[in-house]
Amino acid sequence: MDALIPCLGIVTILIIIFGFLAFLRYMNYKETIALAEKGLTKPEKKSGKGLLRWGIVITALGFALSIGLYTIGFVADENNYPLRLGPWMLGGFVPLFLGLGLILLHYLTEKE
């Protein structure tokens, strides 16, 4: 019974988040239908900076997580993990390299 309240809280929060996302998608659909009835189309918004912006944000997040998680290596047994890098570092390295990949993809696909 003690675990029921936190589980219901988490489920409620997820329902609110996904319900809001579904509502936003529905409103976007209704906007598209209203424009189509008038013979118009949605203007495309492509600035080409989306990959770069998200890449910088995710890289910064991954770098901060990597620095924060590195301190766990000082508590862990240093004989088992060289340079104090253990499996806990994946929580920082995955977003770090994903962000670096997005930045690289921006520069590789950039149109002149």
C-alpha cells in the first residue's frame, strides 16, 4: 500500500504530460485543417539552426552530467575502473556524444 501512492503520482504526472502533448498535436491538426479549408498551406520554418542549437544544449548537458558523475569514481573501487571511469559515466557520455553528433551533422549538411 505504501508504494501505491508514489506509483499513482508518477502515472498521473505522465498522463498530464502526454495529455498536454496530445492536445498540442490536436491543435496543430485543427490549424492545418482550417488553413486547408481556406486553400492555404502552412509556411515552412526552416532556419537550419535547429541541429546546431539542440546539439549545443545536449552537449552542455552531457558535459555537466559527465563532470557530476565523475565524482562517483572517487567513491568506487579504483582498482576495477581505470581513470575512475565506470559504467555510471554512460549517463553523461551518451548525451555528450549525441550532442557532438548533432553539431557535426549540422556542419556536414550545411548548405552554402
